[in-house]
Amino acid sequence: EIVLTQSPGTLSLSPGERATLSCRASQSVSSSYLAWYQQKPGQAPRLLIYGASSRATDIPDRFSGSGSGTDFTLTISRLEPEDFAVYYCQQYGTSPQTFGQGTRVEIK
Amino acid sequence: QVQLVQSGAEVQKPGASVKVSCKASGYIFTSYALHWVRQAPGQRLEWMAWINAGNGNTKYSQKFQGRVTITRDTSARTVYMELSSLRSEDSAVYYCARDTNYMDVWGKGTTVTVSS
């Protein structure tokens, strides 16, 4: 199965700063079938990005995704207070679908 | 709006089975598949299984093959996930999520606790 490794484990930033989250796959992710989800405590994950770079419905344009092959990035251009959460990447191109271990974005 | 409503929290003993439901609304039920994903405390999300709500075809993670069964009731617009031979490591939050290749809508989750 494809193993996804996210870095860093924790990102400590202030509101207004830029966040850059990385997701590396153990083998190429077919057709850029890579998604990003946001999860807050006690809540279900929420889809942010699919197809590596397409924003889901109602997702603000401060969230952007990029990458292909084995290296993918989620960028939050200017952090808002509601963006402090855990972010997971997921590949859905090869069965079984797999998730990264998550990056926590916390308030500095 | 599209919603997935899951059944309530469960407490089961080791060796028992648990059946969790996921009721869909706001879209054509038989036009989409549904996934089951679990999250143990402090762990990453883990894909378990998938069912095509239209024809009932299923796919299971090898890790859970033989222990998990996914079914659906089209008249009730509901998908079920049954996990048997429970052990303490199965204590987790279980989510259903609609398939659009990725997972675009999620249920709120069902907490399953396995404890003697």
C-alpha cells in the first residue's frame, strides 16, 4: 500500500502567517488523486482539496494545493483563527486508500 | 443539503460484534458509493471498506477482511457496517463518508468502545 508521510508533525504559527504543509508518498500517486482534509477536535474531517489542487465547495481561496507524483503541498496563505486544526492528506488512486499521519497547525 | 447521520455511541465487550448505521439524505442514494473510515485515539484515519449503494458491490481492506461486513438498505437510504470479534484495539471513532473518488461529505462519527 502507498504510505503517506506528512511533515512537519506540528507547525506553530501566528494568525496572518503563511502555512506550508508537506505530504510525501512512498510511490507515485496515480492521476494526482490526492486530497487534503481539515479536522478540528471532536469533528469529522472536512474536504479542502481534491485532485491535488482543486478546492472543494465553499473552501476559501487562501487554501491551495499543489504537487504531483510523490510530493504534494497544502498552503494556507494567511492563517485565520479558524484554520488552527489538524490536516491530513489522502491518496485515493490506488487501493487501499491511505491517509497521512497528520500535521497539527497550532497557535504560536 | 447532503447529510450522513450515524447511529449513537456503542460499548461492547471483547469478542462481540457491533453494527453501526449511516443514513443518507439530500442526494440520490443509489448514485453514490459510501466508505467506512475509522480513527483510533491519536491515530491516523484508516480506510476500512466501501459499498456501491446502487448495486451493493463491496470492497474491503485486507486488514479487516473476514471481520467487517458492509450492507445497505436502499428503501431506508441507510448503509451498515458490522465489525465482529471485537478487541480493545477496535476502540475508535467510525465514520461513513460519501464517495466521489475522494470523500466529500462525512458523517459526524460513531464512537465504539471495546471494554470488558
